Amino acid sequence: MSSEAISTNKNGYVSYLDYKGKHTGFLGWVLSTDHKRIGILYLIALMVFFAVGVTFGFLMRLELIAPGRTIMDPQTYNSIFTLHGVIMIFLFVIPGLPAVFGNFFLPIMIGAKDVAFPRLNLLSWYLYVAGGLLAILSILLPGGPADTGWTFYIPYSVRTGTNVMFTMFAAFILGFSSILTGLNFVTTIHRLRAPGMTWFKMPLFTWSLYATAWVQVLATPIIGITLLLVVIERWLGVGLFDPSLGGDPVLFQHLFWIYSHPAVYIMILPAMGIVSEIIPVFARRTIFGYKFIAFSSIAIALFGSLVWAHHMFTAGMSNTGQFIFSLLTMIVAIPSAIKVFNWTATLYKGSIELAPPMLYVLAFIFLFSIGGLTGIMQGVLSIDIQVHDTSFIVAHFHYVMFGGTGFGIFAALHYWLPKMFARMYNQKVAKVAFWLVFVGFNVLYFPMFVMGWLGMPRRYYDYLPEFQPYHLTSTVGSWILVLGLIIMFTNLIVSMRKGQTITKWNIWGGETLEWKVETPPTLENFDDIPVVTERPYEYRENDLAELEKEAK
Amino acid sequence: MSTQEHAAAHVHRDDIGAKMGMWLFLFTELLLFGGMFFLYSVYRFVNQDAFHLAAKELNTIIGMFNTAILLTSSLTMAISIAAIQKNNRNLSIFFQLLTIVLALGFMVNKYFEWSAKIHHGIFPGGEELLAKSQGEILFFGLYYVMTGLHGLHVIIGVVLIGFMTRLTKNGVIRQDSYVKLEAAGLYWHLVDIIWIFLFPLFYLIT
Ligand code: HEM
Ligand SMILES: [Cu+2]
């Protein structure tokens, strides 16, 4: 990777970037079982898929700038929103934080040399890439890309002539990859914590990964079997979901959402973990309510698994069912709110440093709160029936998934990339990019709340002229947003290759273990396994000075 | 430089961790079938009479025979682990191979059972089946999908155990290091247990 002379530390150990094992060059990466290299492999793949996904989103917005046909025909539009959804959900926000930063930092944060199953870890990456390529390949094959929406609702997904099989099989493989990552993390956290690293000394990002890993392990098999059944259905026509053969399409929806609602927590919990990491560092204060934050992750994972049917209020359900699921949905909001309160309490009276990671975190709290509150609105039956399948929903989930998870990933990038590559990005450019992304985001998605409320349906190619001003604003927003994203990624990529070199161990003044190892970390993370005696985030000013001395 | 020594330092062994990972994986397999059991129970609840009728058409004798085969194979698998613990490599290999033979026997039975049904036009999309009531169509749909998925697991199990046999031969699996074989054994018991549930659901409850 880096072209300078191999840097060794005082004991003669080599950084994971410079290390030369059995294989070198490209093979040294794609055959490496080092969790740090695998994390970076994920990062690269993830960014490529994200770029494709954003391009599709951008094209959709362009099409919607005016009523009627603008740049594509309706069938293309259907395919594009399907692929956009599939890529963003299954390839970007679900794997995002655990696969990239979980892989890279989880072992370091608990004082381990690697994950419990390094080879399985590499296999997960292969599966991830295979699934992603399969999904994208479906564009090129005869029949054309799937046009069902990422939800693959029956019966259309059985009837359409497009390549749904491919896309679904891709999602199945991605699910498998997700399960293996989850399984690996649970075992790692149970078995490989350093001496002294008790459960309540674990960093909060680790806690959130732990909760996420359980959801991955427990919920993903359900989507696996569901997708498999649809594939079998298309292939053999068994009729399990086909009313003409006695099957029930609503059962498909149940099975689908039993996974897909918890999947929302697979997306959001690690992002919340990042936020809990970054806030104490940049507010220079001990995190408020450590245990509450840790337990609320588990609570969210638990309750979040029971509320799936709120996606089906309009699909035919008994009144009792509707009432119960509505109530449960309200209850999940509580642990989320606990986190937000704890973060604000930590920020309160802290001396806040508005470095790029912190900016993204503040934006996260703002956007996620809007996404969360509009989510509660949909938990209310009467409102849900009004906004069901309108662009209100599209706005809501972009605020949660993009404003939440997406911004969480951006925050993590700005927080940890310098540690991973030992180079600093241009902070001024990063801030400019941040403001463009933030403003663009709101200009893009906020109008969708309004027009959805007024009745603009979701997944529509064409619309009534009265919605034009909102669509126009929204499309302009997408330009600002994409401009911001381009600047942000250019800045990061260029700086990671050519930016100012850093060797300081602790660039931000964090207290978790990853800041007590070298920059970049050595192959085995720790020359000697550390013995942990302190809790994380017991922020003391002196520590900073102390650590800097150590680094020299 | 210590670069070279390092590669060796990376090897780490944690049998408890390995078993834990395997248990978690088996849990996901159970949940996978759980989705199907969920469908089965809903459809059975809605179509009680039809399920009753359709179940009568399955051959309980073959089913029982297959149950016996699988149970025995679970036993032979357990014996092979016990054998390696006692450092008797050849005995262990023998019992692993016996497990594979039994598993293949199961598949042969399954083949005859399925082909007889298919011969009679009872298969998804088959005319004979489509002439039946919706509940019966569902029953047979579930029958093919669930036992098919189980059959696929049996085949995976055969490949897995075959792999273990090779590792035992090579001395990778030995008296002081047999967690891989144990994991394969756990997997095989799961395949067995799932069948124990499938058998009454399809053959016995009429
Ligand atoms: C982390 C980022 C993002 C995620 C997770 C995400 C996710 C999704 C999902 C799941 C859908 C629903 C597709 C469907 O209904 O089947 C969707 C729709 C949409 N997305 Fe995104 N998206 C992201 C970023 C973007 C960006 C950057 C743009 C625009 C530049 C965009 C524009 C759209 C539009 C316009 C739709 C509506 C399609 C329609 O209903 O016709 N999204 N997105
Ligand atoms: Cu939900």
C-alpha cells in the first residue's frame, strides 16, 4: 500500500499495511485473513456499491424533475428503484458499519489479535462480493433487472419476467455473509476479550455490535428461507404463497418483515455505537449513562424483533393485531429516546470541538430524530393509513437509513480513517463537504414529507402537475447532495494516499484501546495483550498529555 | 526481523469458541426450518381436513424406516467421536464411513419415495395434484419443499463427514484435537433432529 520504507516500531514489528506474508501485492490482500485488511476490503467494495447506488438515486431524481417522461421509460424506472433499494439496503447500510469498522476495530477495542474465525471472516467477504456482483450482473442478463422493488412482494415477484431470481439469490447470499459475520462477532466478544475487559468495560461500539450480531444471527435465516421459497415458487410453482393454489400472500409479508424490521436495527445500532464513541471524545466528557446506553442496545434488539407487522397495517389484519403492533412500535421508541437523551446530556456543558466526525454525529442526532419521530407517526394507525405507500415513507426511511446509518458511516470514516491509513484528510474541505451533504440532504428529502402528506404515491414514475414544485426542489437537493458526496470522497481518497502522514497514536484524544496502539496498527494489534483496568470514557484531561508522551 | 516469526504467532486455537460458533450456526439452521414450520402450522390450521386426507397418502413404513436409519447414523457418528477420543483412528474412520453409508441409504429411500409420488402425478404443477383440493396441494407443496430442503442438508452432511474422514486420515483430527469432528457431529445431529420433527408432521399426524 504505502510506498515509503517499511516502518517498524521499537520492537521491530511491522504495520499491517506493510506486512509481507506468504502472498504479496493484490493476493496479499484478497487472501489475507487479517481482520484489518478484510475491513479495508469491505470498505473498498462498499464504496463502489454505494457509488452505484447513489448514481441510481440521482437518475431517479432527475427523471422526477418534471411530470411525464424526462430521461427514461417507466420500466427502466422500476428496475432502477429496485436496484437502488437492493444495493443501498443489502450492500450498503446493512453490512456497512459491522463489516468495515467492526472488522477493523472490534478486535482492537477488546484487546484481541483477531476475530475468533479469521478464515470464516474472509469467506464472508467473498460471499458479500459475490452477492453484490450477482445483483449487478442481473442488469446485463436477458430479461433485464428485477422490477419488484427491494421488498419482492408476492405475487408480482413470481409473475414478472425479469431476473428476480438473480436478485433474490444475491440477497440470499448476502444474508449468509451477514450471518457469518454476526456469528463471528458474538464468539469473538465472548471468547477473546483481553484480561480485565469485563462486559461493562467494553466500549459502546462493541456493545452495539454485540446486539447487532445477535439480530443478524437470529433474524437473517428467516429472510433466507423466505427468498428461497419465492425462488422455488418461480421455479416449480409450488403455490405456497399463491391464493389460486391455497397459499396466502400475506404470509410472505409476515416472513419478509420478521426479518426486515429487525434489519432496521442491524443498520442503526452500530451507527448509534459510533455516535456513543465519538461524542465523549469531542465533548471531552465522560459519557452520561454508560449502562443505559449499553442496555438500550439490547432492548432495541429485543423489542425491535416484535414489531414487524406495523408494515402491514393496511394488508389485512385483525383490530387486536393492529392495536398490539401499534403499541409495541411505540415501545421501541423508548430505548432509542434514552440514547438520544444520554447523548445530549453528555454534550451538555461539554467543551465541544466541531471536528468533522463530530459534525456528522450532530447531524446524525438531528436527522435521526426527525426520522424517528415520523416513524412514531406511522406507528399511529390512523396516520399510517393516510401516508401508507406515499413519498412520506420514502422521506422517513431516508432520514433514518441515510441520515442515521449513512451519516454514522461518514462519521466513522472521518473518525477512524486516519488511524487506519496513518494519513490525515483536509479538515477544511471535509467541513465544506459536510455542509453540502447536510443541506442537500434536507432539500432533497424534506419536500417528500410534504408531498407525501398531500398524497404523492411512492414508486411512481409520473405525477400530477400540482406536485411539481416539491419534486423540483427535491431534485435540486439531490444535486447539492451528490456534489457534497463527491467532494467528501475525493477528499478522503486523495488524502488517504497523499495526505499528511501521522504517527501519533491518539489523534483525537480517545480513551478506548484502538487509540493505545500504533498508527497504523501492527499486524497483531498488540505486541503484548493489554490488561484492562479502566472503564472507557472516564475522560481526564491529563491522559491526553500522557498518551502523547508514550507515543514518542 | 520478526516478520517471519509473526505468521506462526497468528495461529490460535480455542475449542470452546469453535463449538460456540457451531452452536450459533445450528441455531440459524433451526430458524431457517422454523420459517417453514411456521408456514406449515398456519396452513394446517386453515386446512385441517385436507391435511388429514393428504397425509394418508404418504408411506409411513418408508418414513419409519428412514427415521430408524437417521437415528442409527447419529449413533455411529457419536461412536466415531468416542473412538478418536480413545485414539483409535481406524475405528473412527470406519464409523464415519458407516454414517455416510447410512445417510446415502436415507437418500436412496427418499428417491424411491419421491419418484413413486411423481410417477402418480403428485408433484408441483402435476395434473393429478392440481385436481385435488387447495389444502392437499399445499400439503404436498410443503412436503416437497421441507423434505427437499432436509434432503439437501443430508447431502451437505455427507460431504462434510467425507471431509472429516480425510482429515482424520491425514492426522489433522486426532486424539488431542477433534473439535472439527465434533462440530460435524453436531451438524449431523441437527439434521437428524429436524427429521424427527418432519416425520410426525407429515407421516404420523393424520
Ligand atoms: C444511504 C443512502 C440511501 C439508502 C439506504 C436508500 C434507500 C432507499 C430505498 C430502500 C428506497 C426504496 C426503493 C423501493 O421503494 O423499492 C429508496 C428510494 C429512493 N431513493 Fe434512496 N437511498 C439512499 C440514498 C439515496 C440518494 C443519495 C438518492 C438521490 C440522490 C436517493 C433517491 C431515492 C429516490 C428518489 C427514491 C424513490 C424511488 C421511488 O419511490 O420511485 N436515495 N432509497
Ligand atoms: Cu418496521
